[in-house]
Amino acid sequence: MSNWEIFTWITVVILGLGSVVVFILFLKDIKEILKKFNKEEK
Amino acid sequence: MHELATIDYIIIGIYLAGMVSVGLWFAKKHTDFEDFFLAGRSLTTPLLITTLISTYYGIDVLFGDSQLGFTNGVVAWFGYARPTYAFFLIAAFLLAHRLREDDFKSLPDILDKYYGKKTRYVGAVTSFIYSLPALSLYGFGMLGDVILGWEPIVGMLILGGIALVYTLTGGFWAVALTDSIQFVLMCVILALAFPYAMKLIGGFDAMIEVLEPSYFDTMGDMSIWLIIIYASTGLSILVDPTFYQRIFAAKSYKNVRNALVIGIFIWGSYDWIITILAMAAKVAVIQGTLPMDVPPDAALLKVMVAALPAGALGLFMAGVLSTEMSTLDSYCLVAGGNVAYDIYKPAFKPEATDQELIKTTRQGILLSWVLGFIMAISFDQMLGLWVFMASILISSVMVPILLGMYVPKFRKPLAGFLSAGLGLGSTVILNIYIMTNGVFDVEEETYIIQWFGIDFIQEFIMYITVPISLIGFFVGVIFDKGDPHE
């Protein structure tokens, strides 16, 4: 496996896993934000 | 190329309906203008990462990077994409902190504080022109044609219209939320696309064997001047109004800094995979899997259609649409804010209520969309328009903002006004002159004009306009005998 290929697989992992982790953290935050909106509406 | 299966169309349909739903959900939930325009200054690090990345990665990056990767190889990443990460770091550690020190809402707010109302209005006009969604709408025309087989104008109206609807109704909350969905969609699908592309061409080793060694030369055969120009386009991040908007919308400076530092790894990975997929497309052409006449800017889409199975292709296409929608919505919102908050309120109605401002912002969003649409269907060469729009911001507001930010004694009203005004005026005049009197070189993909025996390309305009803005600034500093503003 060449260095180019190893580097590419690392970027695949960063992009794929990294974006999913960020999205999970985003979902955690957004729950709180949506709760706030619903409270204000009531 | 529209060779999609039914499942692909269903996925794209669900995605588009989801985007509109988010906008409609937020339609009546805004309490004030700050909530509508800056999401109540409550964006956390994950939200900032998703909205920053998806906003900056529009179709120009998707196809610009891939075009260069297809024709030149890894230099697309090392020469074109990599320098921009240095500017992100500068923004994270040197700029964002200063911008959070005051209660700014927009880029012209900064100019107003440093130099007064006149410079604010020049900045607002510059920001409005820069934010017109002409390129995004043109991109939707192309995507509608390539993906769905629609006439370009139909793609612009339907796909661009969907982004318009949720931005108009939902404001920045809808933009940030849809950006987040779009972010994960475009990143995951791109990561998944790599193994499929390798399977299509016979693995990474086949790519190394088939492509010329120059494809793996980190600086390729690009001239140093072109590399400097490419690198300097990254400067725009330092004065980009949508970037500023996200800094102002963050909960704190730390959120911005962390988002940018983490974001650089994701940005870098995204750019690299785009480059490699484009190189895989070149291999597919050499191997005969793709036709010889595939246009370089369509190579990425072509290789994905050939490599991805049904369902995955629909997700990829939704990801491509996401890439563009997240850019269009953000810029339209900023343009709307320029009209309402930066011009209408200070110039015509200082006592405007929040509800009036939200209403006027919505009108501004609509106006920017319509003007962008007219430009998208009027210009033959969108690349010329892209260069014009990229240079206008750097040439006009970069000097007064950065100098005013770091040297408070330079905050003289005449300095700001001359710098921004001359930068804006010279950029408009020179671009129009070259686009009307120059020749569009199809090979170089730019306008060229003969000046003093040299081929002057449109991209070089910034070498003239930025010094003009700088000279105007110091002329103003010298001749304005008053105290610094504030």
C-alpha cells in the first residue's frame, strides 16, 4: 500500500467518522434548542 | 447523464421535502431580528462546524477542485486547497477574537464603528453584490440538467426556489439546521464513494500505474504566479460576510476557534477525496470505462454514476444538491440582512421595529435571489463573473477592516471611505473593461487582455485593486485631520 493510499484512507476515516461524530454532537445540542423553542411557544 | 433508479429519485425527493419542512417549522418562531438573523447568538461548536463547512463548500469547490484534480493531479490539493487552511487558522486565532469583542451583527457594522455611516453603506453594497447567488443558481441549472435531465432554467427555478423558500421562512435557524443535515450527507457520501471508485478502476495501485508521474507531483506544472493567485483567493475568508455572521452567531469565541480548528481536518479530508475521485475519473477515461470526451468539470459526477449502486447514487446526488443549497441559503440571508439592517434601518428608518426588519430582510433575500437569477441567465461565462465576485470583497473591505481592527489610530472616516470606495469602484470598472474588451480563452478558462505587451488575465485584477484600496486608505489617513472615529 503506497503512502498516497494510506493518506487517502486516513482522510476517508476523518471525513466519514468525523462528520458523524460532529452530527451526533449537533443532535445533542439541537434537542436543547428545540426544547427552548417549544417552551417559548407555550 | 440522468441514469438514476426510482429509489434515487425517491431519496432526492425526500431530501428536498425535508429542507422545505425545516424552513416552514421555523417560520413563526422568531422572537426578534437577532433571533432571525443570528439565531439568537447561540450556535455551539458542532453547529458552527456544520454550518461553516457546508457554506464554504459550494459547487465551485466540488467542481473546481475536481476539474484541477482531473487535469493536473494532486496539485489540486497542495497548490489550490491547502493554502486556504492557513487563512482559516489566521481567522481562528487572530481575527475571531477581535470580532467578538463588540456587539456586531454584520460586516458593515464593523465599518460603521471604525469609519462611520458612509463607509458602512459602501461595505453594505459590496457585501450585497458579493452575496448575490448567481453562481449557485447557475450551478442548480447545471445540476438539474446533469442529474435530472431538466432544462437549466427549470433547475434554477425549482432547486434554487426550494432553498429560497426555507431561507425566507426560517431565517438563520433554518439555514444552520439544514446546513447540518447537508453537512453530514455530503461528507459521509463522499467518504463512502472512495472505495466504490477504487473498485471501478481496479484499486489505488492501478491509479499510480496508469496516470503520468506528474499527477503525483505536489506542485505540478503550475506557475508560481498562478499558485499565488489561487492562494490569495483564500484571503476572502478574512472578510467573508457569511463567515462573520457565524462568528457573531456563536455562543462564544471559544466555540468559533474550536469549530475552525476541527473544521480544517474535515475541510482538508473533503478536498483530498474530491481530488482523488477526480483522478480516478481520469483513470476511468484512460481505461475506457468513461468516454474520452468527458468534460473535466463533469468528471466527478460521471465517475460516481459509473461507480455507485442505485440508492447510494441518489444519496450522492442529494449530497451534491446539499453542497449548493447550503451555500445559496447562507449568502441570500446575508444579502437580505445588508438591505434591511445595513441600509434600510440606518438610512431610512432608524426606529424600525424587529418585525419590520425581519420583513425587510425577507424582501432583501427575495431581491438578491431575483438579481442572482437574472445574472445567472444573462452571463455567458460564469467563470468571469466568479472572478469578479471573488475579487470585489477583498479589493474593497479587506484593507479598512483589517487595518482598522489592529491599528485604532487609523480609524479615520476619510480613510475608510476612500479605501472601500476606490477598491469597489476600481474592481467594478476593471472587471467590466476586461470582460467587454478582452477575449475569453477557453483553454485557460479566463478573460485575457493585452496590456503593455503582456497577457493580463482577469484574476490579476486584485494586484491592481488592492494597492488602490491601500493607497486610498493612507491618503485618507493623511488628509483626514480629525480624531479617529469613536
